[in-house]
Amino acid sequence: MRDRDTVKTHLLLILATFFWGTSPLFMKIALQEIPYLPFNTFRLLSAFITASVMLLFTRSWRKVEKQDWKYFVIAGFFGFFIFQIGYPLGLTVAPVSIAAIIMATLPVSVMLINLLAGMEKPTLKIITGISLSVLGAGIIAVGVNSSVSSKKLYGAGVLIILIAEIAYALYTVQTKHVVRKYSLFQIIFIIVIFSLIPFSSMSAKQIVTLPFSSISLLAWAGVLYSGILGICIGNMLWFRGIDRLGSTKTSLYANLPPVFGILSGFIFLKESMTVTQIAGAFTIAAGVILVNRKGIQKKA
């Protein structure tokens, strides 16, 4: 029964990365009609409403214990919000290929945070799997054309993305302290608030002046897809993985979204798929499979 539950968790994590990998397609469409800040506010609002409805329907709210608020604050504001605002901002001045490589180091950051906190002793298998996963992301990045100058490449954009990556590592590690005490709906409900409130305040003026009547249904579909499936459902499945597999193992799945992004671009946008990108996808998969082939001694 435990093996069946583990397999289910892996499949759900793949589904989460599918939502994350395909969200950029819908986001790209929506961002053609809705400015960045209002767009993020709307998709966070859709995630918040979805989590609220699920929370009310399941009646799974429980009072947050005083000592747990620090985990929510670190995960919600210093992790989720910083990442939500930092990663897209970094992409405006740094190439996607470099961003992919930086984000591929997420498992390394998670492992180091756990190691510093004394929560995990990495094994050779985990280190090898993480290395394969990072290598795979690097191989995929080689196949991405970029005309960005070296000055921008190693400038502010790279630094912002690096900060966003570390923030998401904190988010991944800190949520493991609450996933067994509170429902997934409650966790995403609380965490999204830490992003929704500041985004709402920053985008208020732009939202008031938006020409709502001219925004297409397709653009709103992009908001709902990236908000409900990308943020709400995707992160709930991420929390389940952290609970069942541990933060280090789960973090390896963060390298799969580019694979689904390439596939969705190939299928829906008729973009080319190179042998290099395919090789990178298989290398990432090999790293994930290696680490999760057998249980590690201690979850983190």
C-alpha cells in the first residue's frame, strides 16, 4: 500500500510540473493584453478563491499554532512572494537559458539548507542524482537561442533570478514543517495571502485604469489556468510531495517544467525540438529516477 501511495505521489508531482511547464504558454497570451502586475494579482486572486472554496467545502481549517506562524511567514513572504516577483523580473533582463540553469540548482540549495539545519546527511546517490538533474537542465539550456549581451547575462537579471531561486528553496524547506499539521488547502490559502496583498497594493492604480471590456476570454483563460492550476493546484501537489518524499527529493521535480514547456511549444506553437533538448530531458529524468529509486534514510 505504501508503494502504491509513493507511486501516486510521484505521478502527482509530474502533474504539478506539467501545470508549471505549460503555464508560460497561457501567461504569454494573457500578458499581451494584461500588464504584469495586474496579471499576477488576478492569477493570485484566482488561486486564493479556489483555495478558499476548497477550504470551506472540506471544512479543514484549524487554528494555526503560534510557533508555526514563523514557517508560514518565511515560506509565504520570503519564499513565495519573493519568487513570484523576482523570477519574472529577472527574465526581463536575463535569458531563459541562464534562468533554467540557475533554477536547476534548486535541489542543491534545498540540500544545503537542510544540511546547515542538521536535517539531512546527503548520500552519494542523492548528490549524483542532483548533479544529473542540473546537468540535464544545462543541456536543455544549450539548445535555447539567446541574443542577450554578456553584460546583461551576468548582471542584475542573473542576481535577481539567483535570489528568487534561493527564496523558492526556503519556501520548499519551510513548508515541510506544516504539511502534516494543516490541510493543503489551508497552507496554500495562507501562503497566497502573503503574495496577493502586496501585489494588489502595487497594481491597484493599473487595475483601475484597465480596459476590462477589451480583454479577451482567451487572456482571462490564461489568468485562470496559471492561477488555479499553476499556483493553487500545482503548489498543493508540491506540498504533498514534500510531505511524502521530503524536500530534497521533491525539489528535483523543479527541473521538469522546462521539459513540458518544450513539449507544449512543439505541439501547440510548432516550435522546433532539438536532439540536445531531448538529451537534456532524459538526463533530468535519469536524475529524478536515481534519487527516488529507493528511500533515503531520513526525509528532509
